[in-house]
Amino acid sequence: MPIYIARGRLTTPGASKPLQNPAGKLRGKLPVYVLTSAVTQDWAGVSFKLRNEHVWDGFIILALLEDHERRGKTLRVPHTGEQRFRFTKAMDERNARIRLVGQPEWAHYCNRCMRVWEDEKGNLSKIHVVVIDGITIGHPCCGVLHCPTPLASNRDRYCPDHVDEDKKCAVEGCGVFCDIDNGFLTCSDPGHRHLETVHKKRDKAMFQLRTRRTAEITAEEFEEMEILSGDCPATKDPNGNRKIRALFGWRKSHNEQIIVRPCGMIIARATFFGSETVTQTADFIHKTFRTKDSMPDIVFYDNNCSLYKHLVHVEDPLVKTVGFPVDVFHWECKHKKNTVECSYHCSPLLFPELIGEQKAWHFNSSIAEQTNVWLGGFHAILREMGASKFDFFLDEMIMRKNKLTLAKLEAEGACPGLRPL
Ligand SMILES: [Zn+2]
Ligand SMILES: [Zn+2]
Ligand SMILES: [Zn+2]
Ligand SMILES: [Zn+2]
């Protein structure tokens, strides 16, 4: 029998009033309720064992209720259907809202992430900074490269738009139907079939090493090898031999990118499917800061040299208004400085405004990397989550971390606030 908790009162379906609270006492802050004998009979055969699903439901319901309370709305979920699907629509709605309007701290500023100073002529200047970095955590996603459409079920290898791909050879670019009736995921091309045989042998060896349920979602299982050019489109290459690559398991989204203020406030997050490319990073910046005034003055990113080159190539006006330095440690130790972008445009030494009154770097440009260490702690929890729960969970954890960061900034006198953008 389900229990409904409404405004702190414990009730059962059909009960006209809350369960008895004979003593009317409070233990701590919570009222103590005693189950009547009629109710306890109904509970016969029901296990009180706390399972993972109960904890998840508790987490999701609390997060959704708080989200609705903040907006003065009522949370409505279906009373029919499977329990695991009851909150999916409500989670998707919040995920879409956060994607559109951003995290509540999206317009944050404080004196750790925004520097305001007076020049020799008495003019006030300001720079507001963000740091971008990625982390390779992901969730099962559609096997078609860069496809963002969620899977209907975590057991599927392709999204509803690409279901037919499941019948095709696993070798990327092949497109011929596979011999699925005989248990093969590749077509009859000898090279493709050989790749599958090698993969199955490796898989068998791995299976003996670690006990694994056959139905369990596995990590991405790519296999690749050098092959002579053949007639198949996947191996057609004017330069002769080339590598073929096949996906035998489930594809996972490639990485999560975050935009963080140097004070630690996380203001945006995005999933990059397939790979991390500067085109996607540029798109992420534009989608996060849609108005001119909201655009940061400085964007730190480890791959700014390539990002800057891309922005110049596509004639993006951002290169004229935003500075794209590389974090000083990365620039000194990991960049070759053999291009004009690397040695000049993205050199942190050419941005004197990044140095504060104390003649030291004013901003913590490693903050995104440090934040990603924290995010990486959720790796094991996130690994097999569906896209809706994955996004919902990450957004919720970011919101909760931001609340702690805000309290810390207030306590330390960093004067945090929200810009009226
Ligand atoms: Zn700040
Ligand atoms: Zn797809
Ligand atoms: Zn093939
Ligand atoms: Zn560089």
C-alpha cells in the first residue's frame, strides 16, 4: 500500500484524517504517528527493506517539490503506470527549463569573479571572467555519432529516430545490413567479420576476468584495426590502407562541459555527444550568454588556441570583444607556442587586467578543473543512468553546490549578487 506524505502529515489512501498521533507530541521537529491495527493488517507481506529505488524516488521527489515551491507551482505526476516513469516528464520539464534559462546563479557576480578598477584617468573598468573545462563522464546514448536524441530505454543501442541502424553492420560507415539472424553484428565482408571475431574473443577473455551479467550495460566497446581497402564504403580510401572502427556495445555521451566563475559558482553545463570540438564549445558559449551584456569579458579554456582560430575562421565577432587566454600553468607547460594563436592571442601574459592590485593573478583560472574533480566523484552513480535522470541529477547537485558556494562567498565578504541582465 502506498503512503502519501502531504505537508508533513502521514496519510494512507482513503483515510479521511492523518494517522493517529495519540500523544500529540513532537519528537525533534517531526510529529510521531502510530499505525492503527486496521492499517497494520494491510501492511502484511510488505517489505520495509530500503532499496535503491526508494532512495532515488525520495531524492527526485524532494528536488521536484523544492523546484515547484520556488516557483509557486504545484507538482502534478500521474497516479498510474510504472513507478519508475512517474517523474520522468516532470524531470524533463525542469531539464528543458534549465537548458533554456540556465542555472539560478547564471547571472552571478562577486569580487572573486568580477574585477572593477579605476584607471589613472579615474575611469572605472570591469572584467567578468568564466572558465570552461570538460570531464569525461557520460550516459548511454544513441549509437549515431553526435545524436542527442535520448534513448527510449537504456537497453536500446539507438534512439527512436535511428532504430533501423540496429540492423546495419557495426563497422562505422559500412551501412550494409548485418547477419543478425546468425548472431553477427557485422555484414559478410571478411574484414568486418574478422573484426567482430577478434572483439568476441577479447570480450570472452574480459568476461572470465570479471564476473559480469550478460544483460548488464557495458562500457563503449569499440574495436578497430588496419585493413586493406575493399569494396565496402567503410574501407574505401584513396590513400590505400586505413583503419576500420566498429561499435559493438553502447555508445556513451562523450563528456560534460561546465562554465564556472573563478569564485566556484557553476553557471552552465552541457553534454557533448561524440567528441569535444571547438565548434561545440563556441556554440555552448553563445547559447549560455545570449545577450551582449551577459557575455563574459574573459573566457579561460585550455584549448583556446584552437577555439580562437575557429572563431577567426568563421568570422565570429566575439574575437573582438572577448579575451581568450589560456590558464597560465597550461600555457607555460603544455602549449607549444608555435602558432600565432598560441604564442600571442591566447597568452595570459598579454592580459594585464588579469593581474590584480597585489601584482598576482586575480582570478583562479584552474577552478573548472577543480570543480570537475568534484563532479568526477559522481562517475559511478551516473554511468548507467538514462539521459533524463542524468541531467536532472547533475543540475540538482550543481544547484546545491552553488548554494554552499554562495553562503561561503557571503561569509567571506566577497559581496555576491545577481547582475540585472
Ligand atoms: Zn563570483
Ligand atoms: Zn539517434
Ligand atoms: Zn560491414
Ligand atoms: Zn596553445
